[in-house]
Amino acid sequence: MKMIFGSKNLLRAGCLAGMLSVAGAAALAQTAGKIPREVIDEASAHGTVLVLVGLKVPWQMEFRLSEDEVHAQREAIASIQKDLLSELKGREYKVLRRYEQVPGIALEVGAEVLAELARSEKVTNVLLDRPAAESEPASSEKVPPQLFKRAASAGTVLVLAGLRTPWQREDQLSEELLALQRKSILAAQSYILKELSGTQFKVMRLYQRIPGIALRVGLDALQILENSPAVTNVVPDRSPRSSP
């Protein structure tokens, strides 16, 4: 889910069964904590639900790993994604996104597949995803034009960059899901910092609870933020001196 600073604020296909099956509900009951109540309720109300599925595979933030270790970790993530989809063969579902850097996959599923996810030893947890239409900014520009002007004039500019990673308020998450969400935020921050390598930038703040990062950037780094697939939006930040 995109995080847009200063304002409110991951396609639904055709409907499947209208209610959770008895078998599906029983399977979910046996795996309490893996699938939140809101996911079950959404599937019950709409027939299908958009979910983010956490996968059981050893994982570390990529900036802590060597190049070979990053490659090996990404291969392990791709492998478990493939294994999970093999488990779901013959079921009705849709793959929305496969993540490279974090052990997860985004799916649209009905009650039958939700029950399979609840039973699978490869799945650590399931989070409610959001439709892309709910989180897309109104403008296609991630960086407001005035920020480019200010960077050209002053040399650098303070910005807050929203990062593309699943997110829910922490008071809605279990301890395990909260830890997974914070790891995903750190992974997104690590990704954008690697993209900015070789440009003029300085990290001002790394957020732990929301998918964002505060930076001082030059024009070259600002252009990277504009084109990065990991960035949802960029807004001006305030100087620490002007903060209350």
C-alpha cells in the first residue's frame, strides 16, 4: 500500500463463491493468527479478497548481504513463490505481484484458496491488500515541479519520499505481522538507497513505522526518485529548525 504524506492515504477479478465454505472456515479456525479476521470478512462479503502472503524462507535486509548472498536470497524467494503456486494448482486465484526483495507474493483469492493458504506450511501470514485504485496519487508526477526548481536554485532540497510496500496501521497488526511489516519498510528503504548510490543525497531520517524516508537530495537524486518503481510520491520536508 502506498504511503502518501500529508494526505489520506496493492484488481478485482470476477466474483467467486459469495460466502466462506464450511471447510474453508474450519481450516482458518485451525490456524488462528495466520489469517486476520478482516481478510476472512472481506472474502465473505465479496467472494474474493486481495491479499499479501508472507512466505517462510530465511530473510535479511539486502544492504546487510554480499552480492552473492543477495542473489541467493532472491532465488530462495522465487523458489518458495513457485512452490506455493504449485500447491495452489487447479485452484482459482490470480497472481498480482511477485516480490524479489521480501518473502511474499500478492494474490487475489477466494475462500477455497484462502483455506489452502491457512493450511500451507510455506505461509507465515496473510495480510489484507488494497486495490491499486485506492492508493494511486491523482497526478502521474511523483515529484512536484517546484521541488526540481528549488533543487536547481539551492543545490539540494529536503524531501519526504513515500515508499511502495504493503502497510497497515500497527495497532491493527499482531506482533508477528508488525515485525514483518517493519522488515518490509526497511527493505524498501534499502532498495531506494541503492538506487541513489552515486548521486548527491543524505539520509535525514529512516522511518520504522511508516513506509517512507527523509532525505536531502540534489537534482540527480531527485530524478532517481521521480523514476524509481520503489517510490510512490515525494513531498517537501521541513528543516529541523522549523519543526515544532
